[in-house]
Amino acid sequence: ADFVLDIHSCSSDVGSFALPSSMNLSEELAEKLPVKYVIESLAHMTLEGGTTLDCALLHDVPSVCVECGQHSHPDVVARAVAVISSFLSLQVLNEAGSFDADESKHSNKPIVMRCEFAERVSCGFEWLNQFPEFSFVPEYMPVFRDKDRGDVKCPIKGGAYIVMPSSSPVIGEEALFWASA
């Protein structure tokens, strides 16, 4: 394969977002898709690995996973179709091995974030507030607590966005990912 596009829906009520693999061409492709957010460096942070993007990276194939919104959202299928159509229209690279600047058909550029790290769920985990997907949290604001660390605050200088906060935290799995724009 020349590229891999992995389309999903998710449990959170959120606009579509792209998770490119760590290849530069994957990140470039993600920014040309009709999504609200692009979160770089998150795709290979999952606890177990073994995702479609991990497999594509192993074979040196650029790849992007797109979450098209909540499973039951009325626009989720239309968002998926728009992403697939846009992806298919971008399949031509210029001589430099990059996408031409005018190839993107959507008018709104996505907000690009870089994932800093994941927080794992441990004993006694509880959210201190409800945090919708992509909530901005100021530096040092308490976000959750657990038995070992007590109140855990946003550790990112200048604050960060909460990406994929778990609605059903499971010990050892990701509670959230921190990203900065």
C-alpha cells in the first residue's frame, strides 16, 4: 500500500480528528483532511501498540487514523465520506514527494496539536471535574486524583488540551492524553 487510512467513530461527542503516524508524510496528509483537530505523536502511545498505524509504520507506509465523531451522531457517516473523498483526491504527490498546496478541498485548517504524554489509571482514580474532549486546562489545574499521587494537575507549561478522556477508566489503561497546540 502507498498510504493507509483507518476510519473510526468513537464514544465521545466530538468533531472529527486525525491521528497521523510519526512519519512526516502522514502528518502532512492529516492536515489536508477535513477534520477539526490533528494530534501528532499520539498514534504510537497506546499501551499495547499493535494498531493499524503501528503496523503501517513497521512497513514504512504513511498512515492516518481518523475518528469521525460519536457513533450515534447524525453526521458521522457524512464526515467519514468527506474524509475518504478528500483522501482519495490527495493521492498524487509532487516531484518532491509532498502534496501540492492547492490539493486540499476543505477551507478550514485543522488545529494541530502535539501529544506530550498519557496519564494511566491507577487505584482510586477519579475525575475532579467533567472534561469534554479537547478541553483546555491551565497549567497546575487539578484534573483527577488517585491513591498514589493524590490530586494530579496539568503538568504542561502554559496549559494543555485533554485528548480522549476515558469515560470508563480501567486500571492500567490510558485515562487521558495531554496535548499542546
